[in-house]
Amino acid sequence: MQRKFLSWLFVLICAAFAVAGALSFLQFQRQSEARAKDLMSSRLHDLMLLVKFSQENMRHVIDINDESTLERTRAAAEIIRLNPAILDSQEGLQGLCNDLGAAQLCVSDKAGLVIAGVPKSVLGYNLAQHEQSRPFLECITSPGFEVIQRPQGNGLNGELIQYAGVTRPDEPGVIQLGFKAQHEQMVRESINFSKLADNILGKDAGYIIAFQEGRMLNKQALNLPTSILLSLPLNKVSEVTLGGTNYATYVIESNGMRLVALMPWREISKISFKSLRYLLLSNIGLFVFMFVIVWLLLRIYVLGGMRRINTALHRITEGYTEERVNEKSTPEFTRLSTGINAMVDAIQSYGEQKRERLQKELQLAGAIQSTVLPSTFPAFPDNNEFDIYATCDQAHSVGGDFYDFFMPDSKHLCFMLGDVAATGIPAALYMMRAISITRELANTGATPQNVLTKANKILCREGADMRLSLFYGRLNIITGDLRFVNAGTPQALRCHNGGQYEMLTMTSGAILGAHAEATYQECRVTLQPGDRLFLHTHGVLAAADVDLTPFGAVRLQEALQADAPTVADVPRRVRAALRQYTREMEQSNDITMLALEFRGKWSIHARKNVTAATPTPLTTMLQEKLESVFAAPDSITNLIKAVGDIMSVLPPDTEVEAYLRCNEQEARLNLTYNQPQFNPLIVLPHLPLERVDFRSDNNSSTLKLRQSL
């Protein structure tokens, strides 16, 4: 132990030395950078002022040159006006060009075609055919108009020429003179940035390089990579290696000009590194002295007692809880021994306390979960457009499954079913947070795709390190338009027009909380009145019997096809089928189900329980409800007669539950009674109705009557 302790002490002291050296180096580096920045920044700004002054002088020269060019062009126009015969003499035009110092002369007619000029190759040129010459066309339509251009490639051969043009004074047309761009280039070259930089920065102190529009302006040949110099950051000291030499650089930009200062680091850091070497040598001596002193003190006062305490602790960790520490060589060791002995005494009762705390935690989490999940049914008694029912059976005190539904406005129902991949209070709190976020986003009217995308970003940003699979849907209770997104594994089935339940076509996205940039695909389906949805978590299919065979999708289909007069009966029938299948097996997975029926257009919903011997309350209810939607008398009579015939062939003590849905066009009546396999249609083959369907299982039978009104 002593050797290891000393080794660690040596490592820590070396680490402290390294940290101190690094901090010192960084401090000296910052000082060097500050000196370099101050020096280079001041020199660059001084040079920028000189450059600005030179550029202003250059602009004055350019203005004078432009005015001179226009004056010569006006003179050419006046000469042609006074002597129009010169247009027919190529020699005369050439002499005029020479006298005015021009490289080109073009005379255009009112159509913009060159009819005379020097050189002769310009004849027939159309001013409209090149972007360089098009601006001169305005001289034709605007008498007295003048144009002076910057040097640019002409439309004939791309030669760099400065053009000036004026309106022909004698007839519609344009007089143009072209001058080779020598004066401006000479003015630009008159600014020797190399000499300015040497005077500003000082001899042998580095370079100052000027760029304008990506072009180096220095006179002397500098074998430096232009791309690197142009990519250096502005107003910041940086380091670059050029030609085997490390340079400190500083860059400024102004008025389209970029100035780069380069100073060798060796010049900047000479004084700093000398001070740094002295400091590091001093630190080495100090740390060696401290190591020796600390080692002696620890060996005398600490290591022996620590060895004895560790021996006792080793026995305690092996399970000898009767062992006690009795080291009293120093007051500190005495207090430590007392604390360790008290800890050992507490260990013996800790196990039971931990179990009690865990049980309380699970109870609290269960209470949190039960307060969040809606449990009052019918959930929306004032809304006849739909009905919804859900159940959540946890495998343990607290599970990860949950469901929720709410109406963000009077026309939409939002519902969800999900599973948090965790248990306990953290999972319960995460579930509450997920529900809260989803509700808040849904209340803004956002689409399901946007709701889950934003909810996923929020959950990832909060960093709870949990995952959540979720089915979220938004139903328009008026039109039946259902938009939904599935993030993970929850399954959804649809029963259309009283037929079989079929899987709802959808695309599963990433679970929530895993990737902040995950995207989700929104699916859409239109529900018809009478359609039902059934959502469930993985626990339904995974429920196993004594042979560990899962319940599976086929058995779920069979359970769903069992007649369910109300939407609340759907999860109940599935739950009963699960209990019968698993029998004595303990539930190992959370089982959560949600059933939804879309009624939509049905304006009347009514229920009545009667016996076959007393059908009068049922026929009275039918009469009142059908008359309230202005049904045709013949249709009312046919439906009531059919009900009476059915009741007459049932055993008198048969209990019948009647469920009526109707509007102005159609009535649907379900008669469910406790006589399995008893089919009245065998003796009543010709009921005066559009359609009659019979279903039966081991518990009850149902007749479904349909009649247009």
C-alpha cells in the first residue's frame, strides 16, 4: 500500500507541476499574443491610413482621367459634326484617333450599327449584341446623354478598353472613343505597398501583405500561399507556418482592402521564453522538496494507521459485521474508527429500511400514475360524435404504460397511448412530463407530425436519459378525418362498417427521447360513422400461457371479433380473453388498451333494457326517437314491427339490451340478449328491413338491424 500511495503521490505532484507549467506557458503565450496583437494592429492601422490616403489620390486621378476622356469624346463629336465627310475617309478617322490618343473610334447610326470607325473591323458591329456596349444605346434615344465606363473587355475581342460615348450632334447616333486602360493601371502601380509596409513594420520584422479583390498588391515577389493568407481570421492573432517559419498573424479589412501582418514568433517570444524557463526550473526544485517532506510526514503519521484500518475494513466488507476498528494513534483516526463502527452498526438495519423505502417509492409512483390517467367514463358525455374507453393494467406496482385523451377544441379529439422504457418514480414523472408537453403542443392546433417532432426535441433537450414509444392521433369528430403518428411500437387496428379488425397502415418512427433530429411521418385515414379503433401496447401480444406461448395477433383478432355492443366492451372482451388464456400465469408485461368509436353523423343515441315479454318501453322509445328525426311513417312502422316480431319469438324472460343510432337518413338498432346461439331469423326469414345481421358467441347473441328513413 505504501508503494502505491507514494506512486500516486509522485504522479499527483508531477501532474501539479505539469498543470502549473501549462498555466505558466499559457500566461506567457497570452502575453506574447497581446504584444503581437498590439504591435501588428497599430502598424496595420497606420498602413491602412496611408493606403486610404493613396487611394483617395488615385480616385482624384481617375476622376480627372474620366473627365479628360469625355472631353476628347465631345471633341471628336464636334469635329465630325463640322466635317461629316471624315466618316468616309478611313485615313481621316485614323488621324482623328491618333490626335485624340484613342485606340478605337466608333460612329453608330440610329439603329445602333457601327457605320464608321477605327479599326475597320468594328464596321457593322451592333451595340445591342454585347453587355459592354448596350448602355451606349441610350445616347440615341436621349440627346445630350453621355456614358463613361470603367475599363472592361470590349464586345469584339475582349481587349481591356475604357469607353466613353456621347450623342451624335448632327443626326441620331452615338460617337464612341475607346482608350487603352494604361493611365489607371499606372496610378495603381504607383502605390508601392512593399515600401510602405517596410517603413511601417520595420526592417527584418516580418511582412505586411495587401490584398484587394483577392489580388496581392505587394511589389516584391513573396513566395507565400495566397489561399492561406486570405483564409486567416479577422482582428485576431493566429499562427501559421510558412516556409518552415512560424509566424504570428493579424488581419484587418477596410474599404475592400485586406491587410495581413506576419511577424516571426521567435522575435516575439524571446523574452517570454527566457522568463518561462526560469520559472519552470524554480518549480521543479520546489516540487521535489515538497515531495520529500510530504512522503516523510505521511510515512510517520498516516500510512501505518491507514494500513490497520484497511485491514479491519477488509474483514467487514467480507461479511464479518462483528469486526470493529480500534485505531487511536491520532485524534483523527479515533474519530474515523468511531464513525466506521457506527456505520457497521447501521448496515445491519439498512437492508430492511431500504426495502421499506422502495415500497413507499413504488406506492408514490403508482399514485402519481393513477392521478394522471383519465379514469372517468364516459369521458365526454356531452359529445355524441364519438365514444372512447381505455384501460391500463400494470404488471407491477408502477409500470411504463400510459394513455391519455382530451379535446383541444370543440371539433377535435386528441388521444395517445405509450410506453416509457423505465419504472418507478422517474418513469412516472417522465410520463407526466411527456403528457404535459404533448397536451401543450396539441392545444396550439399543431399537426401530429409537428407535435411529436417538437415533443421529441424538448425531451431530448431536457436530458432525462429515458425513452418513450407513443401513438398520437388527432380526430376531427365532425368529418372523421384522423391524422396520426406512431413513434415506436404501439399497434392500432380499425374495424370498418362492422367488419373485421384490420391493422391500420402506418409508418413507425423513432422512439421519443433518443435522437433530437428524428423525423416522423404523419399518416391519415377517414373514419366512417360506426368505425372503431383499437390501440394496444406490446403486453397484449406478449401475454403468455403456462407453456410460455404468447397470446399473439391471431387470438387478439378472435377476441376483437366477439360482439361488443359498446366501445367500452372492446377492451373488456380482450381482457377476458387474456385472463382465460394465461390462467395461472403471473402478468409479466404492462397491458394498456384504448378503444375509440366514431359516430360522427349520428344525431340520436339511445339505449333501453327490456325483457322479451315487455317490449313496449322499447317500441315507445323507437317511436319517439325516430319521429324526432322526421323519419317516414312507413320506415318507423317497419322497424317497430320487426322488433315486435323478434321479441315474440324470444323466450319471455330473455333480457334484451337495445342500442339505437339514427339521423335523418338512416337508423341502426343493435339487440343484444343473453341467449347464445339463439337466432330468431330462422323463424322470421322475411323482416321488413333493409338488412339484418346475426352474431353469437358463448355468452350472448346480437341482432343488427338497419333501416333507411
